[in-house]
Amino acid sequence: MSFQQGLSGLDAAASALDVIGNNVANASTVGFKRANTNFADVYAASLGIVGASQIGIGVSVGAIQQQFTQGNLSTTDNALDLAVNGGGFFRMSDDGAISYTRNGQFHIDNQGYIINDQNLRLTGYPVSVNGVITPSNPIELQLSASQIPPRATSDPLAGDVTAVLNLDARATVPVLAPFDYSNPATYNFSTALTVFDTLGVSHNLTTYYVLNAPTPPAGGEWTVHATLDGANPQTLAGNLVFNTSGALSSTPTYTLPSWPLSSGAQTPWSPGVIDFTGTTQYGSASSVDRLAQGGYATGSLVGIGVLDDGIVQGRYSNGQTRSMGQLVLATFADPNGLLNLGNNQWSETSTSGPELVGAPATGSRGVIQSAAVEDSNVDLTNELVAMITAQRNYQANAQTIKTQDQIMQTLINLR
């Protein structure tokens, strides 16, 4: 026995206590990953001494290895608090210097960038002017707070006006004619829908349904009239014709008529096409099953959310949503080779291998949970038990030094 073994044991035990202490100190640090101390025995290389004849000269710290196991997820009230459930790291930029983190406590700065507490910017894929996200070189995600423009009901992107109705097969032809939208006795049923022009100005489109042909067994035929903002009545070019089963027997899509408007939008202006697919004539009261259109007014940004695939989505005052970008996650062949920079940041090294960047929920990358953070993966119970063990090791190594000192004292006292 020599002092060297005991001293190395004290150093190793002290290192283990340092690692355990750091784990305990960061038990509440979001995204923190606990570390283990790996030990290695030490032997002196000497010619002629092999096998069982070798005597160890102590212990060394082989590595401090972080454990990238999943931490528990805790919910928050901030939509930009993000947690990765699975593999991968958030990719952060500091004027182009890239680092990686599991801490997803983000917010927006005064320039619209998504940043963390160290003012590092979250990176991801940008969105094109037509709202399409295309994987490319990740950039610093910057969100726009500008309004989104209106979309007219007549815009091809808005789709058709959809009307799914049931017109009462028991109805009779109105006793009063001709049709007068101001006189309910001249029509059988009516319904209204809000539509929008190219400036985002809303208008009230009302359609009126007049039975003008016999009811089953001969089938039924209905004329459809429409007014815009309660004026300028127009008749659709084509009637709704039903067979004896109560289903439409004619083409169910019709072009709505045009109205002259003074709003500065379009003159004349039409909400486009109305699609009656699914409309029936059954023996129950006339009713609306579905009435919809795809136009909307201009909208202001009222909120931001992040989907599980990392798409950052804006919510607007007109009820619309828009993709504003998509964050990316980076994975590594050997995450234990990453260099710990502090502040929950790691950087790439030759040991970790190059970053492998992709959207969340692709490959081995986890999914994103919004309004949540990933807790530290430190288990305090295990750490306290490990602390007791390391303390005992330290005491035992100190005892070997004490014993060696007593032996040396005995030799000194020989006469």
C-alpha cells in the first residue's frame, strides 16, 4: 500500500461528489441532463511484471458522461414554452454561431425573433409568401405581426359557397306570386350567409327557395332567388330539381348572380359559385345542415401556437390561421460527444459528429409539445443515495492514507 492509491481514491471520490452536487443543484433546471462519473483503474507499466503480479496504483476518472434520457414534461401557460418529447435538440443561433439545447423556454423579442433567455435565436424553415414551408437551410425564425389581407368569397382559393339543405317535400306552391323577398308568403324557405368582397367588406347573402312544381311522386322543382344586403334580388340560372327519392337529379352547382356594389371592391361583384351537393327534399321541415364559404375580412395577429411537427402557427382576429415557419431539431450520432457550454447549451464536436437537421416527428426526432417544458432528468432520491456512497468511498480512502501513515510511523520508530 502507498499514499498514491489513497490520494487517487480521494480525488475520484471528490470528483464524483462534484458531479452529484451539480446534478442536485440543477434538479429544477429546465432541460438539464444529469451526469455520471465513470472510473478507471490505474496500473503502472513495468517490464517483467505481468498478469497476477501487477498491483494497481489507484483510480482515475475515466469520463463524466451525461445521460440524455427523457425528462418529465410540465405544462405552462406560455404557448412558446416548448418541450421535445423524444430525441433531438433545439437549434439556436447567436449571430450565426450555432448551439443546441433541450431548454425550450422561448419568447419573442421586439424584432419578432423567437429567443431564449440568453437572446439566442431559434432556427427553422421559413415560410413562402403562399404559405408553403419547404425544407432548406435553417434560418433564424422571425415572426411577422402584420395583418393578413382579406380574401373575397369569389376568390378561387376560397372554394365554393356550400349549402346543404333539406327542402320540405310536404311544401306546397306559394299562393302569392310573383316572388317578393320582402313578403314571406311568396316563398317557402330562406337562409342567410355572410360573404366578403375583395376589400374584406362583409355582406349578407340571403337565398330564397320557391316550390314551383308538383311534389312526389312526380318529384319537385325549386327556384332559388338571392339578395345581397337585403336588396337587388336576383334569380339563379337553374332550378333545384329532385327525383322521387328526394335527391337532386340536376347538376347541383350554380353560379351566383352579380350585384353592383359601391364599396370600391369589384363592380359588378359576385360571391362566386354555390354548391348544393347533398341537398335533399324529404318529408321534414326545411332546414340548413351546412352553410359555409371561404372568404374572410382582414385579420390581426392575436396569438401564436406551435404544432407537434414544429410548425409555428399564427391565429388571427378573423378566425384564420397561418403557418409562420417550422422549427427544426438536430440529432447527433454521439450526443455524449457534445461540448457543454453552460446555460443549457451544447456545441458540436468531432466526437459528436455533424448535426443531422430535420423537422420534428421525422426520423429519430421527437415531437413538440407547446405550453410545456422538459424537466431536469435528475432523480433526487438516486442522487442522495449516490452521495452517501461517494462519501463512504471518500472516508474509506482517507482511512487507507491514515493506515499508511501509521505504517510509515512504525518504520521510522524502528531502532
